[in-house]
Amino acid sequence: MYTNPTFHNPTGTLMRKKRREELIEYCVREQLPVIEDDVYRDLWIDNPPPEPLKSKDHHGNVLYLGSLSKTLSPGLRIGWVVGPESVINRLADLKMQSDYGSSTLSQLVAAEWLSSGLYDHHLEDVREQLRNRRKVAIDSLNKYLSPYATWEIPKGGFFIWVRIKSTFKVKRLFDKALSSGILVNPGRIYAEQSGQYIRLSYGYASLDELNEGIFQLSEIIKHQYK
Amino acid sequence: MKKPKYQAIVEYIKARISKGEWTIGSQIPSQRHLAKQFEVNRSTVITALEELMADGLIEGKAGKGTVVTNNTWTLMGKQTSTNWNENVTLGIHKPSISTVQEINEAESDDSLIQLSKGELSPEIFPLEKMKSIVQKVSSQLTPFGYEEPKGNVKLRHAISEYLKRRGVNVSPSSILVVSGALQSLHLISIGLLKRGSTVFLEFPSYLYSLTVFQSAGMELNSLSMDKEGIMTDSIYQTKEKGKIFCIPIQPFIIQQVL
């Protein structure tokens, strides 16, 4: 089983403690190996998320994935996988066969970030900025898209999973948005075939662009129903 | 009966390939371009490209668009045999992949408002701190060559400490440094899972926009989510449904053999 329990991509869902316990208990009992993708964990905005599934794994049932790509820089190309030593040995052998290891320079830079405490300071800045960005995005959504769509406010990460109400079926919203100069991710790339979902990220665009982009999306929908 | 519009596109592309005008490795025109040329919707172009992909003639390549991957005559004439597993996978995934490629392409377009990127804004990038760390690292640099298979020891210690603060207690020897979560998934898919295994995952999921498990011969099987994530009950149900679903396949295979 592959799962992304903390600020799930694309829905932003956060799995609470009780569900985590239920899930890990089930997987251990059924001997179902778990891949826990936890790359958004450090991007919490309101409260620290519950501990990873991996923290309750005493049987080596969980392979745990983390990365600096979402929180610091994807350009470093540094992430990690944690698991039983025999499994890690096997994966390390395959990694050697594919690229002879990650760059020393990147690894030393990553080590310095983590061990100097600067990474934790940086995360505080990131959270502050994400909190502000999320506010701007949600305010714009309330202002422009509330007649046409619904969403949950994410507690962390940078995605808002927006459902366009079924009374406002928008054909090819992705293409129309792109022609208006706005890039969104259509739900269908995440296997959501209804065409009623888009994933908005408030992590990248400037605050003005966030507001403008969400306004333009509402215009596209409005236009279709004129 | 009139030929479907997408068929005209399929035939056009096949003709260009079989004449040797579009050789292996060459990029075919963009979806936008083809839609304009044939005066059809993008979705029609996508249907055509899917068919050509299923035939093994073209393939989406990251950063390169869609390229010609085959041109042998045998392949040109070959009727695709019915393999439900593969067809189902293709049905779900190929359209996504072309969209994903388009998104990847558009993400480097600065004139667009990027509400798609799963990346922190340059406004948040800690450039000054990064510069000072790089300088510090460079001043302490010693000659370096290949690293240990699991990655730099110093980094693995730092990760181990970092994880401890997040409730995960592991020693550096249980940590492998990779180039990102995607490499982890790739290594797991080629190193640990058997072909034909089923990977359960959330529905919807980011994993559907990649082909990492499908390329290694695995099937994806969706689990329902509520506001707290995967519904544990749905795993049991999905597993059972999977078993029932397999039964009708059996007589079909026998028939094929006969």
C-alpha cells in the first residue's frame, strides 16, 4: 500500500492519529507492506501533524519516504528512504547500479542545513509565508469562486482541492484556463475522471497572481453560464 | 460509415513514420498543432495519440514531448491482442500522461500564472542562508570521490537526528539517501515488488500522474478516502472485490489458448 497521510497530494487531507493507528494495525495484521510518502510533513501551518505511521511500526512493515524538495529546494535533489536494514541494503545496491550515488556537494549542503538548526529556522519562515499565502488564496476563493465551487481549507502543504459544483460543468477547464494564462492541475491526472476537480497550489505564484488567477477561473466559469 | 476523425490523425502519423519521414527519436507535432491541422478538438488528438502509444509507435518522453519509438513493419501491421490488464492501465493513464507533459512544459513558461506548481515560490527560497551554507561547506571541503552506497555518513546521521525529532527512531544504517521521493519509489518498484503485484493507493492520488509502478508491471488499485484519509474498511473490500473480479478472466484465457 502506498499512502500520503500528511497533507495528501492532491487533496490536502491530513490523517488524524486515530486513523493512523487503525491503518497501521490493519496493515501489520494483514502483512501488507506500506510505503509512507511523507514529503509534506514539515509544511504544517496550524499545528504539528500526528507522528508518522512509521513511528508505530515495530515490525519493519513501513518504508518511509522524506525529502528536502518540498521544503527547501528541489534543486538539491536530496531525499531519503527509511526501512529495515536488509531492504535498505537492497535498495542501496540498486541505487549504485543506477547512478553511483548522489552528489557529495549536495549531500554536504543538506547535512549542514539539517545539523546546523538552520533548516528548522527556515521552516518557521516557510510556515509564516504559507499561512499568509493560504489566507490570500482562501479569501480569493471565497470572494470569487464560492458560487461555483467548494473546498476544504488545508491544514498544511500547499494544495487546495477545489470541486466545481456539478451544476457548473465546465468542459476543458484546464485548457480554457491555460488560454487565459493560468496553469492549474486538472483532477484527471490524479485519476479523478469527473472533470469537476482542480488542484490549486498557493505555494508558488505571487500573492497578486494568486488573486488574479482565482478571479480569472471564476470568469471562465461565469462566462460559460451567461 | 464515415471514419472517426481520430482515425485520420492515426493514419497520417503512421504514414509519416512508415515512409521514414519521422524517424525513431524524432518529436511529433504538439497536440495543439495537430488539433489545428485537422480542425479537431484536443481530445480527438489525444485519442489518436493513445492509440499510437498502445501500438508502441510513439511514447511520451519527459522534457522531449512525444517521440517516435518504433517504425518496424511488423509492428505497423500488428493487431493489438486483447490484454485487459494492459488496456485498462493504458485507458487510465495515457491521457493523464499527455496532460502531465503539457503541464511540465507550461511550468517553465514565466508568462503564465502558476497555480499548479508543487514547489515553494522563489520568494520563499532562503537564498542568503543557502549561500552562507554553501560557503561554509566549501571552506571545509576535502577531496571527495564516490560516496558509500547508502549515502554520505554525515548526512545520514543528520537525517537520523531529524527523524528522531519527528517520532521515527532509526539508525543511519537504515537510511538510504536518494535524489527525491520519486527515486525511492522507482527503486522500490524495481527492487522489491514482483511484476503483477497490486499497489493499493488513495483515490485520487498524485501517484496516478506518474508511471513508476505501472512501468514495472504493477497494477494500481484505488482505496476510498474520507476527510481523514484512507478508509481502513475499503482495503478489505477492495481486496475482496479484486478476487471476485479475477474469476471471469480465467475462462477467457483458456479460450484464447484453444
